[in-house]
Amino acid sequence: MAEYYDRYNNFKINGEVKPLPFIKIQPKSTDKIIPFLKNRDRMDKLSLAYYNNPYYGWLIMSANPTFGGLEFDIPNTEFIRIPFPLNTSIQQYTEQINNYKRLTGI
């Protein structure tokens, strides 16, 4: 199983987790586009299928901001984007977090 990326770690201050900003994962030519089947798919299952780890549903949702971060709002058979490969997508996320922190002074 792949290593877990703690996205909260960048926002822990004195042991308290501050609110996370929304970070949109920009499209890449290597991303996967799939139809979301409402009665079958869940973010943890998709994460496990594409990343061999069930803990990256948040990353998939970050690539699909039109659904507001809730998988329950994704219409049946709507096409969603799976950021792929995982390592490159995590790197994108980390770069955007670092930019955010630099701009906001966090």
C-alpha cells in the first residue's frame, strides 16, 4: 500500500489544525476520466482502485471542484477526473500549498 500523505500537517499550529484552503488540482494529460456511477462508486473505492490506497478521495474531489467537495453531489454517470499518477498529483498539491502559504504568510 502506498504511503499516506498528511495534508493537514501543513496547517497544524501549536497542535491545532487550522482550516485548509481549497486547492484545485490542475488537469494533466495523464489524468483518468471516468463516469461516476452513483450506486457503485465512492471516493475511497476509486482511490483504492487508482492509487492502491483508500485515503486519497480528497485528492479526487480537489480535481473536481464543481461538486463542492461532496461525492454525494456528483450526478450519476457524470464524468470525473482522477488525478494521475498519484506522486505527480501530490507534488502539484504540495506546490500549490506552498504558494498559498507564501502568499498568505502562514
